[in-house]
Amino acid sequence: MKRLSVIGLILVVAMTIGLASTTQTAGKCMTCHKEKTSGMYKQWLGSNHADHNVTCYDCHAADRKDPDAFKHEGAWIATLVTPLDCGRCHPNETEEVSNSYHAHAGEILESADAYLAHVAGGHPIAVVGCETCHGSKVLIDPDSPNKLSKLSWPNSGIGRINPDGSKGSCTACHTRHTFDKAQARQPEACSKCHLGPDHPQKEVYEESKHGNTYYTNIDKMNLDADKWVVGEDYHIAPTCATCHMSASPNQKVTHDVGQRISWTLRPPISKRKDNWQAKKENMQDVCAACHEKQFVDNFYYQFDGVVRLYDNKFAKPATEIMKMLKKNKRLKRPASFSNKIEWVYWELWHHEGRRTRHGAAMAGPDYAWWHGMYDVAQNFYFEFLPEAEHYNDPEVNAYIDELLNENPMHNWLNRPTSELKQEIKSGEMQKVYEKMFEEDK
């Protein structure tokens, strides 16, 4: 018993000494950074972390064996704070993020998207362009003061591949060093990356009724509330977080942004996600906080119709033609994107097709039509098809002839305007597209 008591006493003394040492180190960090980087210090000082005595050292402390650890003012620390570090206090959120598409965004480094940036642009633009949003693989430079290579740091991309093996960056949304929940709930948190010609969610949101109402009523959004349930704690408008992450009366907060998305609208041809029915119901539940059921069901009926229209009228034929040209070895240059038709096809689906689908998904009519399907149609009929015909491939030309002359969605090109207008007026033209509104099985 005496031996156990002595061992217990030793453990208590050791823990006390360790705690005192940690506290001393943390105090040293704050004292120095208050002078050297006052903005960073003040951000932390006004944060919930500071209110709960979470210090610099609590997040940045490292094991000397960590690949990015370095000794600084007598303590082993790491510049990067990764999801593994955040997960010590936020395990549920970390697990959800790790399961999300966000955490895998850095895998673009090996995709066709990054390929284009590297070969058509060059490595520097891939670093400051693609990798800044998607995340980079953080490289170790043993000669650097903080052991992080200048080629990969700074980087807070959402799918950053960290030296400890974790994927993601919490600071992509919870900007350091305040990590303010109100800031993460606002659309600007997402709009750093979700904007531009290929995925203009920022612009679509701003033109939609949701965005219009939000920006004219920000003071009514209760953004600082601890509990932030749509329909209960605020009701004036939704933000990106409302629909994709935040709590509803029937759902908890989730950091897995894919749990309420039923379509994958990124590829040339849209795909239903795994378990898409449940994910669709999850999003409809959020909508139901402000809209009645018939409104929500009808919105999805129209949105799904646009997705199927784009897929069947333009994406599938264009993709089929590209497959034929490659199979028949008609592309003159061997490298991807070294032939003009590859660029035309890329912009058809990667820019114009995405704008169409996202415009419909987020109730942005201008992006669904003028910046979307209008551009898709103009590109398809007067850029893509003529370029495909230049290759003089019999199989391709026969496919295009049948498409334009036999397919009722495309044969309008060879008919009189007066006849087409009469069919629109009578409803005959609309019947051609009835299948676009059929429910997926």
C-alpha cells in the first residue's frame, strides 16, 4: 500500500510539474505574439478558444517525432494545426469532415483538372490557383525555419493533405485565429472557392431570392447564437451553411457536406449519389422549415427536369462523339487538351453545363438560362458539332446526321420558325420533353 501511495504521489507531482510547464510555455507564447503579431493575438483573444483557456500551445504543441515538428523557444511545436489536432476537442466534427467530399478535394492533384493547370499554365499557377482551394500536399523542408516547404505553405485548402496523414483544413471555413462560428455561417466563408465560370454558387446565391433576402436582412440572422436552428433561431433567409450543414428542427449539425446532396453535378454527365433518396429527403427537410411540402416537391420536380434535359440533350451526345473520335484515333495530337475540340467539349460541360445545373439547383434563373443552357446550346450546335465534323469521321458524321434530323430535341434546326412557334403555342413542343420530368427509379 505504501508503495502504491508513493507511486501515486510521484504521478501527481509529475502531472503538476507538466501542467506548470505547459502553462508557462503557453504564457510565453502569448506574451511574445502579443508584441510580434498583435493582430493574430487579438484575434485569438476575442475568440471562444480564449474564453475557454485554449491557448496557442494547446493547438500547436507537437511530438518531436512529428515530421513537421521543430523546436521553438524551448518547446516542440508545429505550424500546421490539422484535423487530428482539432479532433482532440472536436471528435465528431473531425470524423464528419473526414468522411466528406471536402476532405478529398486535394485529390484533384492527380486529376485532369490539375493536369490542365500544369500543362497549359504551369506549376506556379497550380500552386496559387487550384491548390489554394482544393488543398496541397504539404511538403517538408528540413532547412526551412518551420520545416514547411515554400512550395506548399501557406495553404489552407479544404482538402489539404497534411504531414500527419490527415486530410483537410478546418481553417478553410473557421478562419484563424478567431475561428468564429458566425463567420463560418455566412456565405462568404464558402465563396472563396465556390465561384467563377465552372461552379458559380456564390453568384447564383447572390441573384437568388435567398441571397437577396439574406444581404438585406443580415442583422436579423442571429449569426452569433450558440443554437442556430433554421425556423427557430432565425427565419429570414438561409445561407450555404443552413442548407448543407446547420441544424434543422429534425436534423443535427453535420460537417459532412454531402449528406444533403442527391446529385453529383460535377462530371460531364450528372450522377445520382449513393443513397440519394435519403440525401434528397435531408435537404427537403431543411427546405420545409420555410416552405410547404408541395412547394418543395415542385421545386425538385423542375430542378431534376433541368438536370435530365442537360444530360440527355447535350452531355450524352457530346460525350459519345468524343468517345468515337478517340476510339477511331482521329485526334491529331496525343496529349489531352492539345486538340481544339477537347477545349470546346471541356467548356461545354465543365463551365456551361455546370452553370446550368447549379443555377437550377439554387434557384438562379439567369445562371440556369443565359449563363447556362443558352451557352450550352450555342456551344453544342455552333462550336462543338462543327469542330467534330472537321475530323471527317464516317461514324461521327453519321451519328450527327441522325441526331440533327431524327431526334425531336434537335431537328428544330431544319424547320421553319413559324412551324416551331405554332408547336410551342399548341404545347406539342413541350411534349417532346415530357420524359425529362420522369422520376428516377
